[in-house]
Amino acid sequence: MHPIRFSVVIPTRERADTLRHALRTCLDQTFDDYEVIVSDNCGSPATRAVVDEIGSDKVRYLRTSEPVAMSTNWEFAVSHARGDYVIVIGDDDGLLPHGLAELDRLTREHDAPAVRWHAAFYTWPTIALAGQGDYLQVPLDRRLYTRDGAATIREVAAFRTFYSELPMVYHGAVRRDVLDALRVRVGSVFPHPLPDVYSGFAVAHLVNRYLVTTVPMSVSGQSRESNGVATLFRGEQQEVTREFRHLNVKDGLRAEPTVPDLSVFPEVPVADAFAFAQRTLFPDAKVQLDRRVLSRACLSAVRAEDLSAAKREVRRSLSDDSDLVAWFDGELADAPHAPRPPVNYFRPTRLGVEGGALHLDAAAFDVSDVAGAARLCARLLNLCGGDVQYTQNAQAGTVTPIAEARDAENHRNVLLAACADREKTIHRLAAQLAELDRRLVRERRWSLKLPLRFARRLVRWVDRRLGQFGRLAAGSARPKV
């Protein structure tokens, strides 16, 4: 059988409404040598119906025999992948049209065992957070460079770098032989409850160096049932969180005892995934989790009324290290509540260009799903016409003044494209409004004519009736002979 270049894996559970649009982005590619695997976590027939509706021979449908943990479903899906590289996206995410073609070029030119990129970000209108829907963030930078895996692990474990810098298989491309080696080492690719974060630590450890591009290859979506929303806002997504925990316990996936069992993002998920990866993959590596930073973050993230319980949980997690317990008792045990400033993980208060990205109101561009978001990104970035031109060399890691000017020109072109796209939308809406005005005028004229016509008909009818009565009256008034 001819080898496949990419396997795009979409694990899903009861989200047919978003899966439909995710699949459309996967099939709207400028590249042809790939497969799409939909792994249905024992869902309703609606998921299979969407795959059948799409009707593409590139899409393979798999289904677990019973509901399983997210990591177990990922394991099941990836075990069926046939591609040289594996990419995992969610059922509310999407690929950009140029994504697979550019990844094919990059992996061949740089012989990269793993590639990570800066994904675009989109919140669906259905997201279960008031005022946070219809937001699109488009990265504008065009840099290409390599990162050292061990150094990145150290930075993330110290909470100096966000975990998305790790070479995760989620919104990243990892060579399948790397995943096979990971399976040999620990028995499975995803043995931890958080398969995305854990895979980042695991792959970074195995590959040593990996390729990074700041150009988006995919769109990370957040919808009503997203696990990311459930992680950040557990109280508003209790059903999702309860099922997530129940299935993890059922499949033997448990949190690390040295990490506080608190819903604190991103510190707790990062710490838990790191602690597990260190214990199972690199116990002798000279890298440590900064548990003091973690402890402070946990206490500053909870509500004031939950502070006492959080302190007990943090102290329990430190019980394996007497020095840390002594530090906690001296520094944090009696400390007052010091909440950290609120963090807006989704839609910012101000739209426009900021932090190397374009922030848009997606609804203003008639975008209502991730497929529309992917198309808009493609139009704005104009990346479907050939290879991406980068402003930073992957080996040298330096930006030249000419490259900076080219980068600024790229930003300008994106803004002009956004303005042009918005102007087209405004003109189209204006035309629709003009048509509605014309219809309204016609309806008003008709609404005025109708009662007049009725009144005229009524007058004529009354005249006829009066004439009839007059003739009858005249006839009855004649003298009888």
C-alpha cells in the first residue's frame, strides 16, 4: 500500500454539529496525500451520519465499543494512523487550506521529527460564556526556527514559558515513528489524563530538537462543549467535567499525588502532565517542577471562600518534601488571600492588531463556524498561492532589517485584506437593506391601497343596496288600482 503523508486524527464524542464543519476544513486542502480519521467515542448515530453525509473516501470512521476516557480514545485513533506524520485536532477545530501542503514542504526540507505552529483561535457563537463568542485571532508573524526540547521542558516546568511551546501532537505534526517509540517506552502514546499537554513533554524529550513556525496551519476552536472551557470554568460545565473525571478513573488514568487537585489553569494541568512524564520518561533528567510557583498560583487563583480548603490541598501535595512543607508553613499557611489579576483567555476588550495577531469580531465577517473562520484566515493571510515566505531563518534564528520590513508589509497587507473583506460585507448588507427598504415601500403602498379599495367597494355595494331599497320603496308607494 502506498504510504500516506499525513494522518489527521479527530477524536469526537457527541458533537456532530461542530464535527461537520471541522471535516469540511480537512477536505478543503491544496494537498492530496493524507487521510482523516474520525474516532467516535461510542456516540450516537449522528456522528456516523455526518461522516456518511460528507461522503469522502479520505475519511475513515472508527468507533469505540463503549465510552472511554479522552486519552483512551486518542490512543485508539492514533493506533490506526497510517501517515508518516500524525496531527490531532478537536471536533470543533479546523485546518487552514494551505496547512498540509506547507507542512509537507517544511518536514521534507528540514527533516523535522515534529513541527508545532501558532494556531489561529476561534470562539464559536455557541460557546457557553456570555460575550465571548464570535472571536477570531489570526497570528501575523512569519518566523521559522528550531527549539531545543530539553530547554523548552525546563522553561515550561518553571512556568516561564506557556505549555503551547511544547511539540504537542495536538495542533502539531509528529512523525509516527516518534509516537511508536513512545509506545514502546511506556506502553502507550497517551497514558495520562491530559493527552495534549503530556504529548508535548514526551515528544520534546524524545526528539531533542523540533521545528516551529509562527504561521497558522490550523484553527483552534472553542465551542459549547469544549474540554478547554470545562477546564477553565468547571462550574459552568459540570456535566462535561464529571464525565471527563469518571471516564479517566474507569480507564485507570489518575492525577499525580504531588500536584494539588485544584481547577487552576494552566499551572495544575501543566504540573500534572510534567510530573507524570518525568516519573515515566526522564526520572534522571536535571529538570524540576517549580512547586513554589505552583503553590502560590493555586492559592491566588481560588476564591476567597475556598482559600482554607485550597491551603490544605496544597500542603497535602507537598507532603513528600519536608523542606517544601516547612516553606509552606512559614510563607503561605497564614498568608491572606491575594487574588491574581483576572485573565481574559478568550475575546479581548479591544479588537485590532496587538501582540503580533489580528483580533476580529468574526460575526462582522459573516463567520458562524470553524469552516468559515478557516476560509477568512486564508483570505486574510493570502497563503494559498504558494510556499510561505518566512522572515526568520530556521538555523540562524536572526531577523534582518529587510525581513522586518517584509514582515511589516505582510501585516499591512493582512489589514488591507481585512478592511476589503469588511467593506464587501458592508456593501452586501447595504444592498440587502436597500432591497428590504424597497419591499417595505411596496408593502406600505399596498397596505394603503387595500383599505381604499375595500372602502370603494363598500361604497359601491351600499349604493347598489340603497338603489334597490329605493326602487322597492317607490314600488310599494304606488296606489293600487
